[in-house]
Amino acid sequence: MPDPNFIVIGAPKAGTTSLCNYLAGHEQVYLYENKETQFFSGKYDRGFAWYQSLFNGARDNQVIGEGTPGYALGPNTGQVAKRIHDHLPKVKLIYMVRDPIERIKSHYAQGLANGFPDIGLSKAVFERQNLIEASRYQARLNDYLAFFPREQIHIIMFDDLIADQKKTISACLKFLGLPPAEQVELAKRGARETRARDGVSLSLLKRTKPFEVLRPLIPNRIVEKVRPYFKEKINLDKIDLSLSDAAFEHIKKELQEETVQFLKNMGRPKNLWTFTN
């Protein structure tokens, strides 16, 4: 059975979906159909043979990959990195990063779309640990560097992806051993428009074992047809993503020193992001 050549490990809400959507459409790339396998984080007990079976559709001339942003979500990242290394020591890793404040806001909004209660962003940054932990880019990178050499990890700055898509995507393809992109048109990122989130029935269904077993076997075209019947709309434009002074200072206290060091290591100016100037 085939093994992945690359994994997009995160960070959540840093452009991983845009990148994976592009790679999924590339003729020389086979990306797991549902993007996220979550194997090395939440489904490890299914065994590596199950994981390999997810890539059975790949052709011999394709590079194979998946994208699970939860692989760089929080303090358990070291365990995830070890598991990946135990099975795939030569795999190439792609890590995407973004202004920590903007990433946290987007992460919180996505949580609402996934059914989390709206307790307010300012309260959430104190109570939901992963909002902060997923923005500890140097710490998460170090979790992987404990097992993988630096040359096996390709870091993409969200700022670069927005500023020059072709150059950024071409560098990623080169990392994967593929020719540069001739043309790149990533989906435009709009405002936080109305999205659909899981209704009560779908939320309960997703927690069942049969759903976890059967979902990978259902073609996406069928899922997309029935999805609207199980979703409820949520208008993210009406969500207040402002931060209180106390919440902003909390994020700054937690992340500033590490973020400045990360930017320095990346050869970027320390004032690139919100609280690092």
C-alpha cells in the first residue's frame, strides 16, 4: 500500500485549505479526498494499514499527501510528530503560519461554524487553550524538529501566499520535487460571510463510531448533495471578533517573545505582525 510523500501539518486557519485545494487539483499530486485524515492525532488506534488504505487511489507517477492542520494544534504536537516519524521518517512536511492575532480570530470563527458556543473571543483566549497554542509557531516547529531535519520542513507565510501566489506555490512544488506552477488561481478569501454549521442531528451523528467508519467511504459529491439538509446557517459577519485590552495583552504576553524569535529565525522583520513591532 502507498505511503504519503508529504503532509500539510498546519497551522489551523493559516491558508492550509487554499493550498490543499490547489494541490488536490494538480495532476501530479494525489491528496486524500477529504483533506484531513486526523490519523496521527485522533485516529491512531485504527492502525497504519488503515491510514495507508486512504491513498489507494494514487497513481504511480503522483506524489501523495494529506492535510490535517490539527497536527500542529497544541501541546500534543510532539506526540503527533513522533508518530509521524515512527511511520514516515522521510515524509516532507509543510507548515503554514499567519499573523497570530488574525489566525486566532479566524480559528475562533471557524469554531463557531463547527458548533462551539459563542462565548466571545475575549473570553475564549483565556479559556480555549488551543487558540493560543496553535499560534506558538516556534514551539510547534520545535516539536517537529525534535524528530525531523529542518530541510524536511517547508514553511509558508500566509503573507507571501497573498502577495505572490505563483511564487509561493512554485516554491512549495519545488519542495515536493515538482515543476513550478505555470498559473495559480486560488479561491479568493472574502469577508466572514454566512456559513453553515452542523445542526444538532449532524453533531450527534458525527460522534458515533459508524459515522467515523463510513464517512471516508462516501464520495464527496454525495456528501455535498445531502450536506445542506443537516446544516444550519450562521452569519459570521455578525460575530464580534474584537479583543478587549486585557485579552490583547494576554495574547501579547503569551506569544510576543516567541513570535519575534520565530520571525528572526525566518529572516523576517520583527514588525511584520500585529504585536511584534
